[in-house]
Amino acid sequence: MRRTRILTAAAGIAAASMALAGCSGGDSGGGSDGDPGGEVEVFTWWAAGTEKAGLDALVEVFNEQNPDVEFINGAVAGGAGSAAKDLLQSRLQAGDPPDTFQAHAGAELQDYIDAAQVEDVSDLYEEFGLTEAFPQDLLDRLTVDGAIYSVPANIHRANVVWANPGVLEEAGLDPEAEYASIDDWIEAMEAVKETGKTPLSVATTWTQVNLLETVLLADLGAEGYEGLWTGDTDWTGSDVTDSLEHFETLMSFTNTDRDGLDWPDATQQIIDGQAAFNVMGDWAEASFAEAGFEAPTDYVYFPVPGTDGVFDFLADSFTLPVGAPHPDGVKAWLETVGSADGQTAFNQAKGSIPARTDADTSEFGAYQQTAITSFAEDTIVSSLAHGAATPVATLNKMTDATSKFTTGASDLATFQEELAAAVGE
């Protein structure tokens, strides 16, 4: 029996409340003097590494399906899209939108919706058959007041630990062990610390926020974690204090050069045997595959201790901005993004799983098979660090508070107050 809790209530998929700008012609495509479908600028933060490999695989399918539409790569480097989101907001405010931009499905889109910067694409769901291809709980999460504003390319899981078996064995630990709680995991990190290796690798602030959300999820449980975003869990409560203390302890086990790194660097420390554990979304899986690693010999993975049976959800999705210069090109791109061929090629390269239930996953790796099962069976919650749980403005304030705390500019009590204030505003 499915145990999924739906965090965003929705009545279902309704008819679009306004027509897609220019999808049936070029006279409403934001004033462009050129061919509205002859090209498409795709704005992402997939600029390097395995993320770019996933984009390249998707573009290859797009070019096959749309040989007359030129793909323009608008990628901006920076993990989790921090730099890309800043540039995107500047372009949107200046009335210079890209044809389509990557965004995390969920609450992250709310700011764009409220600012009337993205179009309702519900009609395309009917046209492309996505209402039948996507699971209903995903459709519910994508729906805002009866409308859908993006097409997801994938499903990612944020609450995954990646570990190096050799480093664990050197510390006298069983590489196959899975830890029931954060406290149990901390004991293992103490053993690693004795060897001189880094117990837990992290990188820049957004990766620390990713760690924070998984600790809150582990300590509060799925319902308590949900309550942080609905108001049912008190951010100033003692249970949150206890969880933040766990986060503080975990950060004490991390690499001192963390703030100058991005997520691939922290993952590489696991690959190179410099660190024992790393918490990262399952896009990290592609890095291990690229290194020629095989599980469980070369690396192991498991849910963050205390979160077994919970799938911390995010999805990369694409939009139709208001005033997109080439709306027919956007429509072609969104069709490829939502297609079975596009999702199979993209996700096999990126380490995520398809949003479509009918995509061919027979060639997917062992980790991805576990993720497919987990998404179908586990309780689903929305990621903080990756835009599913809160709007961008709230996440930015929480990220700033986290950075202050982990760099020593605030104490735990101030950290908790600032997190509470960020969500409460």
C-alpha cells in the first residue's frame, strides 16, 4: 500500500486558465522579430561534469526529434543554481527572459508564479499525454490552484549517504552497516576521526543546507519535518533545538576547506578515499559511475540515518516564461523533456529517475532501481535545499542563516531564531 503523504494539496489537473503564449503561432511570442520556433535558449545550471552529461544526452534526443530547431545552451555554472538563479531574476526583471529555464518543481516556482513570470502549461500536459504518464502524486505536487507551470525532467532523492568502504574498514567499521539514528552515525564518525580521515565531506553552503534538512528529517520524522513548512512544527521548539545540535556536531566532523568547494569536490573526496561519508542528492551516483566505481565494492549508499522509508523529493523542471522569444521552440523542448526517450536518456546519464512511469529503465544502474522502488513505496517529503519545500526568498534567508552559523558568525540559539524568522516571514 502506498504510504505517500502529499505535501501540496491539489484538486487535480484543471484546464489551463490562460492560453500558452505563442505555442500555436509566432505573433504572441514576446515581440520577437525572428522565427518563434527556429531556436530555443535553454537556461540551466548544468554547466559541467555529470550534470552537463545529462543535459548533453537530453539535447541529443531533442536534436533528433527537432532537427529544425537550434538548441542554444544558456547554462550558468554553480551547484544548486545559486548563480544561475540570480542572473535569471535579473533577466526576468529586465524583460529579457530566456526561452525556458530550469527550476525545481514545488514551492520554488511560487515566486515566479506570483510575479506572473511563467505561463500555465496545463494544456501541454494534455497534448503530450503527461497526465497519464506521470504518477498522480507528482501531478498533485506540480499543481498550483488548478494549473501546472513546469514539465519535470526527472525525480531526485536528497537524503542519500555515499561512503567509501575502504575508509570505513580502516576505522574498524562494517561497510554494510546502516545506522538507525544520527547518534549511531556520530559514533561511527568518531571512529573515522581517529584514523585521521575526514568523517563527513561537505562543500559550500547549499550542500550544508542539504545536510541540515536531512538531519531535521531524521530527528523530527516525516510528519514533523512536513510541519516545519506548514506551521504545525514549532521552529523554536526543543525538538528542533536538539536536531540543530546534531547538525552542529556533524559539521564538526567535516573538512575545513568546505566553503571553497562545490558538491563534485566533496563527492570526489569519497572517491579518492579522503573521507568516509558524504550526504548528497543522487546526482552524485553519476560521479561514481564516471569514476568506474561499482557498488558495494568501491562505494556504498544508504538513506541518511533515521530517514529509511522516506524519500526526500526534488525534481528538475522546465518552464515557459512570459514573453519567451521563441515559444514554439519552447514547446518543442518541453515535449522532449517530457518524452519517454528524453527522460530515459537524461536520467540514465544524470543518476536520477524518470518522472514518467512508462520510461524504459531496464538499463538503469542498481542505485537507480532502488530509487524507483523507494519513490513508489516510501513516504515522500519535499526538499528544502532544492526548492520543493519553500519559495526562493525563504530558502535564501535560511541559507544565509546557515552560512553565518557554520562559519562561526552566530551561535546555535541565534541560528534557530533566524531559521524560525525566515520561515515565519
